[in-house]
Amino acid sequence: MIIDIYSRTITFLSKGNQVSRQSIEKLDLLLLILETIDLNGIQSLYVLSNRLNLNDVLPNKVAIWKSRNNNPLRKSYVNNNIKIDEFDALIKITVEMSRYLYPYIREILQSKEDLETNTVIWNDFNKRFIELIKERFNLDSMRVKKLLSQTENDEIIIKSLLTLSLCISNKGYQKLKNFLIDI
């Protein structure tokens, strides 16, 4: 099924339950933001997966890594056609991790607003984010170059942090899913 909303194409193919490239890119970027905050990123994702009883969908760290490698912006991109249940599991993990990390998310956003007196937090976060982008993403991609551009980077980070802040509510899972598929 292909849905066209205001000239944006969202693809949910009923055959194999595939998710659109844009949705995967957005979700992986949000997870990368969370990994920037949590230095034990992949371990935390795996622990949350177990805590949320998602073992049947994401049984180990490798399964999480493989599902995230469906992001075409990654160096290790492999088009495995992420299944809808894997995508949903990653959304649930993102929402739960956002709840745990919300105080830090808020502090990072506040530090960006008050750069004159509090530059350390924002600069450290931004530096680590750029390091993760360089380590994991294909640097030849124009979209990745946009992430590395200082002016574009700040805007993308702020929007991503705000998105993560909004998904901590009771209906966070549905809000984040709607955002990811542009409903």
C-alpha cells in the first residue's frame, strides 16, 4: 500500500510488512541521539528490549544492530527489509529509553538555549554526536554531510531532542509512530 499525503510518499508494503526508507532513517537517527546521551547505548537498548519482553522480535544485540542497518545512511547498510514488528519494537525501545533519559534530554536542550553560560553540555553532546555519525554513517552521502554541517546539525539535533521529549507521554509510542510514518 502506498499512501500519498501532501506530496510525501509513505510506503507500507503489505507484502512482507516493509517500512519506508524515511521512517527507518528517522528512527535510527533518534536512536543515535539516545546513544549519544547514553554511553552504553547498544547495551541499554538490549536491556530495554528484554525488559519490554521483545526477545521474540529482537533476541540479541546483533538483531538490534541488523535491524538498524536497514538505514541507507549507514556505512554497513544492508537492505534486509525491516519487518513491521522489528520497527515497532525499536519504536517501543526508543520511547522507553527517552523516558529514562528525559532529564538529560531536557538539560541538553536547556544548555543550547543558554550557550553564553553553559556551553560545555551542548558542545560535549554535539561533539559525541558528530563522532558517532562519522563512525557509523556513510560520509559520502549528501544527507550525512548535512548532519555534519554545523548549522544544519544544530537544527536536526534540536528537532530530534524535542521529538524524544514529546514521546515520553502516555501515548508516546503512538505519537512517535505517527511522526515516523508522517501521519
